[in-house]
Amino acid sequence: MCVTGTSDLQDLERATTKVLQRISVEPADKIVLHKVLTFCETARSYSQIWHEIRSFPEMTTALQPPQVLLKWLVQSGGIEQIAAEEQEPAWRTTPAGRNVVRIENPSNWLAQLLAREPIYKEIHLQVLQACVAPKTKGEIESMLRGIRVVDNSKVHASFFIEALERAGGLEWDEKWRTTQAGKNFIH
């Protein structure tokens, strides 16, 4: 009985690794792929998934259409098609996909960013806090002017914006705004 449990756990770990590898080779789409895995924890129709993906702010600059993103997650084992209760097939996140949602999430990405760049920790947090009320790049630049560590290192606002966007803390929607994950992180 223990052997079977160990084998099942190893299978889940392998499947989780496969999904994580797929996401890691698509850094520009990491946040969208994570959101799709989260959205599909409840079984969804293709049209529901398509409309949800199209609603993501990240899709305004995406290089891949929703069907490609879903295909990547299916091929990697993060999402599976299940028997249709209605006319349209349904899709849901697999156990490996749910594991990825737990392991790889914006809160972890933000914590890793702050740990990787401790000298800029307070500035990252300040930008997240400021963008709860959406800000332009110029407004963020003005806010950072006069901060010694920024002025001394000649780091520009775009450095903080890009890092926070990649970590899932900021998103572009006509202005830079703090995501729900970013708001949760600062509180």
C-alpha cells in the first residue's frame, strides 16, 4: 500500500515538473498561464476559457492567442478535457496543475523578487502601494525622484515596473495598476 502511495506521489511530482517546465519556457505568458490554471480549477467550457483569457490585461500585448495557451497547458498535463455534461466539452485543471497553482503564484514571485533584490525592497513595495490608484510611468518616475538608492544606482522607473509586472504585482490597463495579488501581498 505504501509503495502505491509513493508511486502516485512520484507521478504527481513528475507531472507537476512537466507543467512547471512548460510555463518556465514561456516567461512572457507565465502570468496568463497561471491565471488559466486557476480559472479552470472549476470545470469550464472552451468559450468560457476563451472569454476569460481575452479579459486578462496581459492579453493586450500577448503574442499567442487563447487557443495556443490552452493547448500548451493541455499538452503539458496542467489542464485536461473532461466528459461534457452539456454539448460543449469541458476543461479543468489537473492535480498537477493545481499543484503548480499552489507552488507558482504571484505571492511567491513577489517574495522571490524582494529576496533577490533586498536593496530595492522598500521601493518595490512603494511602487505597489502607489499603483493601487493607477499611475502612468511618468507619475512613477516623479515619485521615485530623490530616493537616494535610485538616484545613486541610476535605475529607472521601468526597472521597477518590469520587475513587478513579471512577478505578477503590476499590470498595464491604460496605466500601471497593482494586481489583486499585489494588493494581497502588500497587506
